Amino acid sequence: MEKRFKVGLVQMSMSKETDINRNKAVKLVEEAADKGANVILLPELYSSQYFCQKEDIELFNLAEKIPGKSTSIFCETAKRTSTVIIVPLFEKRTVGLYHNSLVVVNSDGEIIGVYRKMHIPDDPSFYEKFYFAPGDLGFKVFDTEFGKLGTLICWDQWFPEGARITTLMGAIALFYPTAIGWHPYEKEKYGETQREAWKTVQRGHAIANGLYVCVCNRTGFEKTVETQGGIEFWGSSFITDPQGVIIAEAPINKEAVIVAEIDIDHIEEVRRNWPFLRDRRTDHYGDIAKLFIDQK
């Protein structure tokens, strides 16, 4: 395991054309590799606009198999650039069964494994339950030459349980591909409150678990339903260290490739000074598995 390595985040705006998005993603991954990135993360559902703004059975045609076109492209790209690439995609598992997934590709061009999004939202213009079955692989870490990397996807970011379990599996960094932004009426009403909450909860995961958190969001305005207001994706991809310090951050409103260093020794230092894992009272956490604790 390397003591130090670099993570690259590829913040993209999405075209309506899948092939355009794939080609752009490859170029931006190459740019990240040229900047020294060893592990590179793409945004959630990188190959299309965010189609979950409406429920439409024709949109299942966007899904792809694993292995499939995206994995073929990025296996070749990973091998050529000698990088680990995390590729989020709309997975067609079988006829009538789909997941919001990601594939981790090793630097030798081989697929290490798959993670399927565990928590599935259903909000206005985020109708994911229509398209995606909940993940059935559990929380995952992937053993790479740079150490054990944990992966979660977007809505998972609001659940401390996922971050904690992934940490307990040995992750040194958590990777969150996301597709999140403002509805126009929400931006006017809440302004920066929502975006800051999104950043704060993930900085909290870094602090509580003593590891790095790497978050890659999409950017740009997407309106896939004429009668709706659309979504302004707020970019702001970032990497935070184990003390919650943001060490790299992309802008809100344009594409960007950002790179920052992961320092394993810094994780060790922080965990020695903030021994949260040592002081956990696992003998008293049984109720955490309940939906709600009814008081009688």
C-alpha cells in the first residue's frame, strides 16, 4: 500500500448525447492522470443527463450491463493511464431489474468489483425509486494498490451508518459520486443552506471516522421535463481530510478537474489524537438497527 497517493475528481456538465458524455469523461480522466491522479472518480450516472426528473419507461434504455460499453472504455483508459477509475453507471442487471451502481476498475484494466447504491430517494424530480432497486451487495470496500477504498453513492451521503460501516471494513477514504443541486424555487428560498448542509454532513463523516472523503458532483442546469423547473446542479466537488479540512474544491458552475493528495500517515496521526473508533460503545448500539425506538 502506498503511503501517499493522489485522488482526482472529474466534475462534468452533461450533454443529452451519451457518446458525447463518455468521450468527454475519458478526456477529463486523462487530464486528471496528467495532473498526477492515481485514483479518479466520475460523477453519479456520468453518461447521461439526470433522467430521474420524470418517470418514463423509455429511459430504461439508458441502462447498460456490467461488463458493457462503459466498463470496456474505462478498463482500457485505466490500463493506458495506470490509474484506478471509479465509474458510476445505470446498471441493467437483467430484464426488469436495474440499479444505480458503480464499477471500480484497477490500474491494470481489470474490474475489481461493483457497488450498488443502498439508499434510494424519491423526491420531486429525483424519482429514483421508479428506476433503481436498492443495492443488495451491502456496503463495500475495494482492495487496491493504494489501500482499501470505500464507495457510496449520492443519497447514501446523508446516512452516517453507511460511512461508519465502510470505515469499519478498513477504508482509508470514502468516494461519493453525486448528482445534487437546487430546484429553482429552492435556491431562491434556501440559498446556500442546502449546499452547505451537503458539504457539512460529508465533512462530518471524515471527522467521525478519521479518513478522507472525496465527493464528485455534476454541474450545470438540466431541464428534462418542459413543465418542470429543472435542476441546477451545484458542482462544488471536494476532498476533505480526516479533520474535515477541505483540501481541494471545484467551483459551483463549471467543469473542473481537481487533484489532492491522500496521506496515510495523516490518518494515523489524526486517529491517535481523536480515537473515536477506540471509544465506541458497541455493547450499547443494538438499537441502531431499529427503524424507530418507541418509548413506553
